[in-house]
Amino acid sequence: MGDAKVFRPWGWSGVLIVSEDIKTALERANVTGVEFEEV
């Protein structure tokens, strides 16, 4: 995993796990069509 900030769980299409800083950047950019759920 190292410094990776984005993960796609094996066998899950359409799902990404992102770091908190990427989530924050997406929210600040007012990106639409995303949904966040804490894991």
C-alpha cells in the first residue's frame, strides 16, 4: 500500500476508498456524483 491514497477493493466495481485529503479536495471542488461513507 505504501503512500497510496486511492484503493479499489477487489471485485467491487464503482467503489473507491480514498484518503481524507482526497475527500476534502473533492468536497472543496464541489464535485458531484460522489458519495462518501466512513469505513
